[in-house]
Amino acid sequence: MSSQNVNQLIGHAWKLHREGDNANAIKEFQKVTDVAHDSVDAYYGLGLALRANGDIEGAKKAFQTSYDLTTQALTAVRKVAEAEGVMGNSLEADRFMMLTRMASQRLAEVGVTVN
């Protein structure tokens, strides 16, 4: 599946979630996670839709995956910046820091503490 198709599916899934159609949003997010195992946005959205649909255990798993992916990506971005001698955060690093915080907050809301 192309990245354009993945982005379209994610956008459609978010639209369904915003409209309160969480059952179908879950299906759409899962289509993405089935093919794009590193899609932070899809796992985060999946967690929100699962939580809204009452599946707290499923939400925990999705939020945990989102958190793990963002922390791994942030570490990788920082290593590249360090190797290139770049000081400060890039837009990419800022994005992953924000997503890590958001995933951490969602985990806390479902009773999971992260370090």
C-alpha cells in the first residue's frame, strides 16, 4: 500500500472517529496498522477509538505501541542529529517529543505508568 493510500485511510479513520463512528474507525485504523506497522498516527487513533468504544485493554495496547514507536523514532532522530553535529531540536524531533507526551498522557488515562 502506498503512503498516499495509508494517509487517506488514516484521514478517513480520523473522520469516522470525530463523527463518533468508532466501530468503523477501529476497522479503518486496523487496516493501516496491518500494513504500516510503524504508523504512530494510526496506533494513536486506534487507541482513542478503542477507548471510546469501551475496549480499555485494546486501547492500552494501541497507546503503548504508539508510545514505543514515538520514543524509538525520537531516539533515532536525536542520534542522527548528534552524528551530524546539529544542536537543538529539529521539527521532526519536536513532533516525536509531542507525540511521546500525548501517548504517555493517554496511557496514564487508562492506568498505565510509563517511565
